[in-house]
Amino acid sequence: MRITGEKSLSSFMKIFINSLILIAFVSLLLLPFITEYYMKIVYYNESSKIYYFILFCLYLSGSLSVVILIQLKRIFNSLKLLDPFVSSNVSSLSIISKCCFFISLIYIPKLFILNSLMTVAIIFVFVIASIFTLILSEVFNQAVIYKKENDYTI
């Protein structure tokens, strides 16, 4: 199976990411109902302040996740066009890195208010993802520079 171009893995991933964006928007719309149901089952004696705190965290991280998916879609568009080393991919990776870092920051207060192993895992995974995409952004930036120099060479 081909990785880039038409009818390739990158084309499939673009369709998959579009599906995830749709699911994310529906989830964000249904979030108050899902969170209220979850709170009744798990934290039936907790106050409504925790409900609003969780809802706030989920809306912020969910919105940033949609931004990440949109940036991934942009990257896969360039793969489909067989042109991955462009400055727009560098900026997309940089935006993804910042979003991952902010998601990890969102969940740090949750450690002190409503701690769980999953919260620790989310913070760890998104910090690592932020560092990884920041490094990948710099690698792509260097590739763009080399590509431009190569294009100018006869």
C-alpha cells in the first residue's frame, strides 16, 4: 500500500480524521449531558462545583483536540499532494505542540481537585506529545530549508 498520494494511507487517514472531527463536535455538544450522567453514577455526593470544573476542563481540552485534528488534516493534505516538506506543516506541528502542552496544563489542577490515575496519564502523554511534535516541527523546518536550497540549485 502506498503511503502518500491519491488512494493511499494518507488519504485514508484524512477520511479517518474527518470522522474524528465530526465525533468530537458531537461529543462537545453532548458533553453537559454525558458529564452529568457520569457525575450521578461516580460522584453522586459531590457538589455542582466539581461538575462545572470537570465540564470546563473537558470543553477546553476537547476544543484543543479539535484544533489538533484540524492541523493533522492539513498535514495529511500535504502528504496527499506529495509535498510534505512545506512551511505550513512546520506551523501545523508547532500548533499541535502548543495545544498538547496546554492540554497537559489544563489537567494539572485536576490532580489536586479530583485526582485519578487517568489524569496523571493524560498529563504525561500530552507533555511527551508536545515535546515530540516540537522536535518534529524543527526537523521539518530543517527539511524545508534544505528543500528550498535544493530547489534553487541547478
